[in-house]
Amino acid sequence: MEYKTAKTTFHRDFTIAHTDDRLYGSFIEHLGRAVYTGIYEPDHPLADEDGFRTDVMKLVQELRVPIVRYPGGNFVSGFRWEDSVGPKESRPRRPELAWRTIETNQFGLNEFMRWCRKVGTEPMMAINLGTRGADAARNLVEYCNLPAGTYYSDLRVQHGAPDPHNIHLWCLGNEMDGPWQIGHKTADEYGRLALETAKVMKWVDPSIELVACGSSNLDMPTFASWEATVLEHTYSHVDYLSMHQYYDNQAQDTADFMASSVAMDAFIRSVISICDYVKAKLKSKKTMYISFDEWNVWYHSKQHDAVLEPWSIAPQQVEDVYNLEDAILVGSMLITLLRHADRVKIACLAQLVNVIAPILTAPGGGVLRQTIFYPFLHASNYGRGTVLAGVVDSPKYDSKNFTDVPMLDCTAVLSDDENELTLFAVNRSEDTPLLWAPSLQGFEAYRIQDHIALEGPDRYAINDFDHPDRVAPIHKALPKENSFLLSPLSWNVIRLIKA
Ligand code: AHR
């Protein structure tokens, strides 16, 4: 097969930033089967004494997810946190308006905290700024983070959690710019409410960090002015601004779909500019960081969900089954996040189990690694350390909505002990292999250890319970020199170890 060539120069001294571990966060919402029959299924043969599925916990641990956003998403904007604590038999069943289901509240705040501790992850707790406000939020911080001796901290102790949960990271609502949101607000309405809520939350616990809502996606009509207005209200009281974005290949145009990460890159650059504009306007010395707390591919399940009967409990909802090309784009999105490690400190793959997720469960049955599991696994395990700034020379292509899309997308991460250099690379081309010769300056003593690739002849191939490993990483033959053949539509992880 005819190939094209690409080059990249990495130099040990040309660095972008050290990665924040929280770049590899994820998300569990009370939506569909993320919680019920996802992470929590008391009747399952592999459930532990808390009803948590141990097979799911193992896969979450394999992914080394440092933070999990909870409990929503759109769900949080109608949520009363008090419903989810205390004796299970007294917890109310509620009509859940965001996803039109019944919420039983049999899994709630304290169960989630127990699950986090068992899995070895930290919570990223979202508060309801749709139907509620500062009062419910400050009570929740008191319930979670104060030792004991006040009304809500004593209530937590009474509920079987003697030690404070010490939740460090909090989201001030979810997608408040979206008309679909319960309690949708204008930027001024939200900005004022977020500020007043941030103040009392930090007065209860000054050690916490807060994320303000940015736009729900780049196409929102209020994008940019929303960010600027919200930040003008909240700049001194919040630590991060959120970004959300999902991509789809509804048009079945792979070349265009693979260029989505170019759009993601431009979106991040725009949001950084807006943050810096507000910084300048307010004459602030503080830099605003980004929490990209919802990102993924999402479209396969939309037709199914459009005709779903409302008001059932934990239905099969928003359950995309991912194919190979989705995994390659997810890899490219991870590379994009890494290249912005200086400003994007938090990111959450949305979501973690069953709902647009890398992990799929069968109720009462097995657990499956979806195709997108693998790029996340590799980036989370090998992509922590110092990100290097590469100078990329790649052939380019044009697609329906993009021009000059580099066929090669890549980055490099040097581990903290400096013993390992990992190159991540995607070949976006549908049909042309790329011969990639990265020049690794300052890494002369490093030897190629492994070339892992996710690739295959069928871009629509999926994993299912009958064929769980149809799409799985392979180990390629190692070249003598730094020159790698990247298959069309492939995700590549090249690991070099100091000799
Ligand atoms: O992740 C699914 C949904 O996508 C979330 O509930 C919402 O925040 C976003 O629109």
C-alpha cells in the first residue's frame, strides 16, 4: 500500500506543562444504567456487601480514574441531595424530569462516597443551581466536609459516616446556558447566583475548589458572551471554567469526523482567550484554568432514546455502542487535551459505565470493554508527566467542514522519573498509512520498548458480549530506528525506555 511520510521534532527542553492527574477524570450521572445495574447492583453475583459490582470496579481501577463527576449532568438541576441520604427505606421515589425516569434514591451521596473510596478515586460533586441555590449548597458542603457538631455534619454522622468526606472539587451547576436545563438561566442570572453560592460554599470550607459553567457546546448561540459574562461575575471566587463537547458521525463522513479534534483544539483556544480577556479586563493576577468536564463521541443511541417510554427505572438510555473509528477520535481528543495541559487541568470522559461509556454491563451478567476503553486506558496509564511541545510536519487533507487537517495527530509525555517517554499518535487518514519519523532530541539514550496500536480493516467494528475482543490493542513489530508505520485510522502508543 502506498504510504506518506510525516515528521515531528520533540526536544527534551521544549515542554508544555506537567499533567494534572485529573485530566483522566470521568463521570457517573443518575441517568439510564450508569448507577443502577452499572456500578450498583445488589443482586448481582459479583456485588460486594455494599451492592457495588466488583467486576465494574476492577475495570474502573484499570483505567486509573482519579476523579468522578457526580450526580449529573442534567439530572443535578432537579436533584434534592437530602433525598439521597439516610435510611434507604425512607428515601423518596421522584419523577426525574431531565431524563423522564423514576429515581428511587436507593444509591445516594454516602453510597457514592463509599464507592469512590473503594475504587480509589475522588469525587467531583455537582450542586443544583437549576431549582435550588446558595442555601442547599452550603448545607451540602456542611454535611460533607465539616467534622461534626453542627446540624448537617451531625446528620452525616447519624447516617453512618463519622468522618467528613472532605470533597475538594465542586461544580456550580450544570450546563446552565441550555434551554433544556431545569432552571435554565441567562448569563447574568447564572453569574450572580454562582457568585453568591461560591461565596457561602467557600465560607463553610475555604479549602474547596469551584468550577463555573461555561457553554454546553461550541454551537450555543450565547457561546463566548456567556463565558465572558459569567467570569466577570465570578472570576475571583472560582478556580475553573467548564467546557463540554460531544462529536458524532451521523453523516457517515469519516474524514470529517476525524477532524473533530481540530475543532476541539480551536474551541479550547477560544475559551482560553476569553478567560484571558476577562483576566485583563479585571486587572487580575489570577489565571483561570479549564475543566473539560464532559467530552466524548455521542450519537449511536439517539434514535433509540427518542422513542423511549418515559417514567421507568434505570432504562437502557444513552447507551452508545462504540466502533473502531470512535476510539480513534477519542484517542485524538486525548492528544488534544494533553497538548493543552498548561490550561486544561481537569477533564471528564462522559461517562464511565453504560451511559456513553467505555465500560458496558449486562444486568446480572458480564462486563465489557468498549473500543473507547483502550485509548483512555493507554493515555491514563502512560500519559502522566511532562508534555512535550512537538513541531509537526504532516501531510494534510480537506474534508467537508475542514481544510488542512493534519493526517498525523501526536504528542509526547515524559514520565516523572524520566525513565519513560511515551509518544501518542493518531493517523486520521482513512486509506493511507503514514511513515512517521519522530526526531527525539535529548533522548538519545532511550530505546523503543513497545508499539501498541488500535487499528483494523473495519472502521465500524464493535465489541459485544459474544465478541468482547474484536477491537483490542495489538503489539507491533519494533523497528530498529525511530520510524513507525502508522496504519490508516489507527491509535498508536510508542513507549521508549531509558537504557
Ligand atoms: O452526559 C450526558 C448529558 O450531556 C449530561 O447530562 C449533560 O450535562 C450533557 O448535555
